Amino acid sequence: SATPVTVTVTGAAGQIGYALLFRIASGQLLGPDTPVKLNLLEIPQAVKAAEGTAMELDDCAFPLLRGIDIFDDANAAFSGTNVALLVGARPRSKGMERGDLLEANGGIFGPQGKAINAGAADDVRVLVVGNPANTNALIAQASAPDVPADRFTAMTRLDHNRALAQLSKKLGVGLDEISKLTIWGNHSATQYPDLFHAEVGGKIAAEQVEREWLENDFIPTVAKRGAAIIEARGASSAASAANAAVDHVYDWVNGTPAGDWTSAAIPSDGSYGVPEGIISSFPVTSENGEWKIVQGLEIDEFSRGRIDASVAELVEERDTVATLGLI
Ligand code: NAI
């Protein structure tokens, strides 16, 4: 049978890790014909919990799962890895400033980027989930100069899926009738979910909803959905975040459907006025294992303002981590 693909998951004993590992092992990350080997990376205090999850993975008897190894050392965990899911991150604690948060995460994503550079497989693909995801991805990328820059991506697929769900509910249409939705910018409250290019039943979505709903309900609901989940659940999004990570990697590896696109944060080539190198969310298609930014969309003044505001935040984060010597 085929050689297994090595998938490394960091923060494996966390909430998202628990929701994610079973989906990967069952074949949903890469497809039903691809066996997987799991490498779990945790901090030493959480290794035992990861071992418990590994016991449960064994007990699922997934035919595609060809092995599980648990590490507290990044170099070992990323050795030979084909897909790296960087989930573990340092959360913001009380009174922590943005700069402190970026610096603390630099201490995680810098060494992990180095470890990927040193030992990952030539085809390695990296998805950063841990927040602040876009800038953590930039830090990992900067620490991995021998890996092609476009292999470093950050997750805005959860925001994309949240926007799909809100629009589907609003219009009372099936998700299969919606296409070409886009999240632009940062995975943060400044993100811009764009309905001016999205289509429902082949017609522009923005023309099928009230402008008032689009600006004052849809955009803030999508952008603040994470906080609403915490408020309701008493814990942050986990299964939906894991689901989005699966969607992102599946599409990256297997391609996006013809006539549609999705959203992912990838290094900018300067498209749509986003400074080159910034890891920003764009409308993207995937073909032959590579993301491509959808070109030629007309951006009106309203969208321009929203995109620019979110990109300005990303530029500020980049400048902060540059000042800290993290990139
Ligand atoms: P969690 O706190 O339940 O789990 C995080 C795990 O990471 C913990 O087990 C911790 O021990 C581990 N960890 C910390 N530092 C590590 C390191 N250096 N190496 C390996 N593991 C390490 O958090 P949860 O809920 O699983 O969320 C994980 C991250 O995902 C958070 O940063 C969260 O903000 C982010 N997130 C991102 C979303 C997105 O759409 N991009 C959506 C939801 C969450």
C-alpha cells in the first residue's frame, strides 16, 4: 500500500487537537486513499494527556492510521513531516499587550520554523492555526529560509465557513448554492467577509441582502463569532476550528472545485494592494498542490476601506515582530 504521509500536529493535547486528530486519522485530511502517520508535539507537562489521546486513536482502529509518535522536542516532531499543523500557541493572558503576545509566540513559532527548515520533507505544507495565526505563520516562515515561502499559510477557513453559514441562514438557501465568498485580511476582528463577489444561485450575494444587514449584522457577526462561541460554550471554538483546518489542507492537497474559490491566508505577491510578503487572507484556488490568488476582481470603495484596514493591522504586526528581531 501507499507510503504514509507524516502529519505533525502541535498542541495535540489541546481542545482543537482533540477534535482534529480523529478526523486526520480517519482519512478526512488527505482523502480515503492516503495512509497517515501522526507526530504529536506538546510541551512536557501535556505529553501524558497526548498519550491518552493516542490510546483513544489506537482504540478507533482506523485502517489508514499507520503509527503515532509523541514528542516534546520540535526537531524530532518535524523530522520528515509532510503536513505541519501548528495549533499550539501562547494565549493572551490578562494584562498582556499585543507586543508581549507576539513576542511570546515568537518563542514558539521561531524554533518550530527552524525545526521545519532542518528536518521536514521537501514537500512540507504548513498551516498555522494558533493565534495570532497570520503573524505566527510569518515568524515560522522567516525561520525556515530553505523552505519555499508559499508553503506557510494561516487559517481563515473557519471565518469563511462562518460567513457561508450566516449567508445561508439569512437567505434560506443551501450551502451548495453559495460560491465565491471571500475573507480578506487578518484572522482577527478586522477581517473582511466580502459578499460583493460572492454568488448565490449565480447572482451577486450583496444584491440579495439589505445593505444594513450586510454592514451592521453580517460583518460583525462573522468577525466576532469566536467571542460569541466562548460566551455560549464557556470555551473557544474547537470542533469547528478543527473542521476548518481539515478543509484547508484537503483543498490545498486535492484542489478546489472548478468555478469556485475559498479563503486562506497566504503570502501576498502584491495582489490587491496587499504588501508583498504579508500573510493575508485572499480569495484563492488550489491546483496541483499550490494556492493561487484569484485575480481581476473589482474592489469598490467600501471593500477597499475594509481590506486596507485589516491589512494595515497585519503590517503593524509585521513591523512589531521585525522590531523584536523575530523575522
Ligand atoms: P488549548 O489551550 O486547548 O490547546 C493548546 C495546546 O497547545 C495545549 O495543549 C498546550 O500545551 C499546547 N502548546 C502550547 N505551547 C506549545 C508548544 N510550544 N509546542 C507544542 N504545544 C504547545 O487551545 P485550543 O483551543 O486548542 O486552541 C489552539 C490555538 O488555536 C489558540 O491559539 C487559538 O486562539 C487558536 N484558534 C485559531 C482559530 C483560527 O480560526 N485561526 C480558531 C480557533 C482557535
